[in-house]
Amino acid sequence: MISLTPPRHLSPPGPLHTAGGFLWWYLDLTDDRGDGLVLIWSYNLPFLPGIASEARAGRPPIPADNPSVNVVIYQGGRPDFYLLQTADPATVRWEDDRWEIGGLTAQVTTNEKLNLSISLDCAVPGSDNRLTGTIALTGHPRKGGGDGEANPEHEWTPLAVVAQATASLACGDQQWNIQGRAYFDRNLGQRPMHTLGIDRWWWFRLALPDHELIGYHLIPNDRTEATRSLCLTIAADGSTSMVENARFVMAGWQRSLLGPSWPRTLTLTPPGNEPVVIHFAHLVDNGPFYQRFQIEARVNGSLVRGFAEHVLPDRIDRAWSRPLVKMAVHRHDGGNSMWLPLFTGPRVGRISRLLGIPDAPKQLPVKQPQ
């Protein structure tokens, strides 16, 4: 179902031309108040409308033909800005550890630490304003721990852990400045996600003061197969300890309108260690096949935070839900939903953008008479 692989150089074009494959880089950042962001740049992101349905029809898309960028900014336990945008493949560049995709430029450099520098200049549907700004991350590369051999069908690679990051972003008059703990990883697959034999997975990462705690709980479609429950403890220098068969107990189940049920708490008990009780503080993304949460836990008296996700691969891109997902995807080549401005861009002003009301002009300072 998945393999944990060590960081390594990954050059194009190989992964980009495997029909039905996928490749994405994920960054999350959370501060002391619980505000934060998630950024994903990708090829053949499985959650985009049309990717899975084309594969089910025997026409698996080529990753290089489907680049995209996803940016979500969180304040007060809810999304304050959202953008999921495809890019023209002819304008995309990926060379070694540098990417240019649809208004995103990202560069990784590694010495003793891994440094990730990102700049954004992305159009916002229905608005004259753009999302602009920078993100800078510094952390130790992960080392040690993992499966002995890579499974090219689905590789998961934490890249930088116990990292610090600063984001300074703006859209029109709105600004977001976030500084705190960050996490950076990569997922690679050479088959469509819904064919990997996974019924659902739960993933989380918690930013503890001196290490990262990461859990991955994968439930197979075939119930005769074993559930895979991984727990990673990653020290500040990147050293990784992985244990199998961690105990995941979820309680306080809640129902949601479109998405699957979700728990209020998850208790993780690594073999031989004390349990950690994780609270799903905020459900910040809720769809038919994907949920994202901001999470909290008290560990040794300290309040720690992070993110979690719940994915049901077989529900991705089904006919009944595809029109709903399209409402939140800004395609570079047109054919966008008329409702797109209501689901994308800054939370404030979405109705005005939907109705086509122009952005208010910026107020210039009035010169006082002498």
C-alpha cells in the first residue's frame, strides 16, 4: 500500500511520464496560535476532477500534462484563503530541485540543513488582485528509518522535519504573516491512487518541542490483509525511528453532510510507549473523499499542534461529486464553474467577486494642506 523511503535526488522526466502516476510535494506550517497554511505543488494530483475518472475509463492521464498548485491559509480554525489552480504544462519547469508551476517558484538547497525558498504570484478568480509573497523553510533532512526497499506504486518521503518556516503573503489589502513549525514531504506513485488497494488512510503530524510525531494508519480494501499502522518519531537532527503496529483508537465520532464520519479524538499508542491523545480541534476541509483537520495534543504539559488528513481513494472523482469539486478548481484552460469565485480566493469578499463587483480601489493617503 505504501513504503517509507529515504530522501534522495529525484530528477525528471521519469516520474512525469508514467501514465496514471502522481507526484506531489506538501508543506504545512502552524504557529503558536493555531493559524497556519498548507501548500501543495503537484503533477496529476489525484483529487483534481477528471484524473481518476479518466483512469477508470482506461485513459490514465500523464502526470506532466496536469501540473497544479494548491494554497490554503488558516485563521481562527477555518480557511481564510483557498486556491487550487492548474497550470499550462508548456510554462512549467522542473530541474533537479527547482520548480516553476503556475505562479509558484520553489527551490531546495541542502547543506547541513534543508532550505526551501518559495515565491508565489498567483491569479485569483473573479479578482484583479493576486496572491503574492514568500515562504522560507529551514530544517534537517530526514535520515534513517523506513522500509528497506522502495515500493514505486506509492512512496512517501518526509523531507524536512522539526523545521521552522516563515510565510509572508498578501492578496490586495489582506496580509498573512505566519511563523512557526513546519513540515515538508513528497508522495510518488506509478499507479492511480484508487488502484493501490487502500480503503482509507489517516495521517497526522504533531510538532512537539524537540521532535516530530507522525502517524499513518492505512486500512486495506481487502479485509483479509493487515492494516498498516506506522508511527514515526523524528528527532531535531532528522534521525528517524519507525515502529509498525502502533495502536490507533478513535472515539467521539461525528457525522458530516458530504464527507465521511470523523472522530473527536485519536489515541495513538506506539509499542512500549505512553499513549498520546490527539484532539481533532477543527475540521477545515470536508469533502466526499478528503478531510483535513487542525489537531492538538498535550504532551508532557505542553500544548502541541499539527495537521491530520483522512482520505478515501475509491471515492475520488465519482460522477455525483465531480461537479461539486469543480466549483473550487481554477483551470488555466477555462471551462470553470460559474461558482468558482464563491469557493476560492480570500474568504472576505467572495460574494462580491461572484457577482462581478470590482475590487475596491486602494485608498491613497490624503495630502494635508500646509
